[in-house]
Amino acid sequence: MGEIQGNTDKWFFKINPSFKFLIIDALFIVYLVVSNLNTMIWAACLFLILYLAVNGFSARLSFWLIILTLWVSVFSSTAMIFFGQGTHVLFRWYLVVISEESLARGTLIGLRTFIFSLLGLIMASTSRPVPFFYSLMQQLRVPVKYAYGCLAAFRMLPMMAEEFVHIRQAMKVRGLRQKGIKAMYERIKRYALAMLAQSIRRAQRTAVAMEAKRFSMTESRTYYYEIGWSRMDLLFSGVIVAVVIGGFLLSGWFPLTPYTHVIDH
Amino acid sequence: MSKSTSRKLNLTDILVTIVVALVFGLVFRLLGPVYDLVKPFGLQLDQLIYGFWFIAGPFAALLIRKPGAALLGEAAAAMAEVLFGGSGGIINFYYGVVQGLFSELIFAAWHYRKFTLSVAMLSGFAGAIGSFVIDLFYGYLADLAGWNLILSIVFRLLGGAICAGAFPAVLVKALEKMGVANLVRPVSKEDYDVLNK
């Protein structure tokens, strides 16, 4: 992750990572219960602005990620738009029946996906793994074994990627690229087994080495990085509250569609 | 290192589970865009391979054979997907936790003593049910036309049992043959019997 984050000086990097994680998780609950289409439209616009303002990716990467997110969001709504129930039919073609209700519901689902993706991108683009897991240990009291386990696992990612390339090359040299369903199943299995076996062996060796050095065998411990709180956390809460409330207010002032309640749970 | 007889997850178990989850998380991330491309056809065919999303839980449980492995594995895989910036974003973490929990329940029902193909398939099946719980809140399910909803449910449950149940069982079986699985297994009765011979 570290390499693709261009400018790590942005203020979103300085927010307490656990706090950021919890807030973004809570936002997820908020937008899961919203069934007012107008609110979702405004919230999506505001979060898009927020994402563009604070994300840690380079401009080009964030542009393509937005395009990808839009694509995913549009298609997460297609099943509902084409096959949803509704009485005011707009378009009918064999099994595909598009009605006003299904269109509104589908759009809402697409916007939900869009907002959740943006939240995920904000989180992913402005969090570095090391402070994140240190913060999990210090603020959320996640057991040291789990947090360091994650950190150790993250360090193995480049090795995994390299291994993947090796396996692919080895198979190419041996002419193992056949077509057909059975060959594809065999190929997936071969990749998975080679990757898994090597990863499990490596993880086990690492754990043995850590325990040989008496890792986490004593109760009290100190941390190399102390993750604390700062004014940025206050600012962050302020911005998020403003965005959320702004979305609700704007949808009240400027309702763009007549649909205020489109999903019944 | 001594192989502990306790049923609590030790450092080796945790590290192995997380690393395995990362491998799957990486696969999720790579598979995600492909999956998103298949989605638009709308006939819910994508649901057949949806099961690959629950694979980490049953796989970890079959490999480690201890309580909590399935939940940890699936949650870590989902977390990895979020941190890699996977499509769908933060919601994947919740999906992971709920799916892992449902897969875990199946192994718990057999007191973590039975790790056969059928139990694995049930566990994948349960993961699929877990995913529907969140789908229900998301609004993917409510108000879909009846036939489409049934198609989606049948395909996903089937896919869950096969992709997240049978497939990991085959993988773990192969890993046993390779001698990798017993690096991380708790000591069993048979191991003691060997010593007594």
C-alpha cells in the first residue's frame, strides 16, 4: 500500500487510525438505514467532494478509481432495475421489466455502493498499515498477537506477489496453459496449492522464530510508536458530521426526486 | 516449538490464519473486477461463483481445526480486501465478519471434532446464508421479482457449498498429503498412539 500513496502529508493521515476506522464503520450503518433517494444523492455528491479533497492517491489513480467505482455502482443496481417489482412500468422486454419503483430502488442501491466504496477508498488511501495496527493495539486493545500477526503477514505480501510470478513463469515454461473447464480447475488448484503451501510454511517458521524470542509471552510491553490523539481528530469529526448533516439538510431543501422512501426492510 | 494441546489459538495459528486470509484477500481483490464484469448480465449467474467470497472461513477452520479460526480467517480476508481498496468498500468487512460467524457456527455445532467434506459444505452453505443477512439490509433482496430472487438464492447457496465448502476441503486434503497441514494441526489422539507403540 505504502508506495501508491503519493503525498502522506495530507491531514487525513494524521487522524488517529482507530478513530477513523470506527467513524467510517459507523457511517456505514447510517447509510444502510437511509431509504430516502434524495438524501443518498446529496450524500454521494458530498462524499465525492470529500474524497477528492482528502484522498492520498495521486490524481491519476484517484480518477481511475472513481471511474471503476462508478462502473461497479451502476452494475450493482442492474439486477434491481431490470427485475425489481413495481406497478408503473416504463419499459418491458421479455423478462426485463423496468418500473419507476424498481428504477428508484436500483438507483438507491447503486448510490449506497458508491458511498461505501468512497468511504473504503478514503480509509484505504489515507491509512498506513503500521500506525493502523499500532493504534488498534493501543486504543482498541486488540491483542498484540493478532495485531503483530497482521503486520507480519503484510510484510509477506511482496514475497507472495513474487512467488505468484514465479509459479506463472514455471507453468509457462512447462507448457501448462491448456483451455477448457477441467484445465481451468486444475490451474486454479495448482496456483492455490503452491501459494498456500509456501505461505503456510513461511508463516509457521516466522511464528516459531517469534516465539523463540519470547514474543508476547510477558504481560506488559512497550511500543516503538505511540499513537495518540490530536486536533485533527476533532477536525475530522467536525467534517464528517458536517457532511452527513449537510446531506440530510440539502435533501430537505432541494429534493431532486419525488422518492423519499423506496425500500421496505 | 511444542505443539500445544490447548484449543486456544496460539501465535502460529493466528499467523497462519492471517497469512492464508491475505492470500485469499489478494485473490478477492484480483477476482473482484472480473466478478463485477460478469455481474451486469443480471440473470444472477454471478451468484454461482459468489461462493469464493466465503472460502477463507471454512478453509482456515479445516486447516487449523480450532475454535475461532473460521471467524478470524474470513474477517481478516475481508479486512485485507478493504485495506487494498476493493470495490464495495467498507461493507466487505461486515460481510466478512457475518459470513465467518455463520461458517464458524457449523464447526461449533460439531464441537470442532468433525472436519469432513459434508461439514465443510454445510459451512460454506452457512456462509452463504450469512451473506444474505447483510444483503437483506442492503436492499438487494427486498422487492426483487420472485423468480429472480429464487434464482439468486439457489445459485448462491449452491455456489457457497461447492466453492466455499467442497473446494477448500479438496485443497486442505492436498495440503495434508503435502505434509503442510500437520505443521499447524493440534496434536490428536493418533499422534499419542504413535508414541506409545
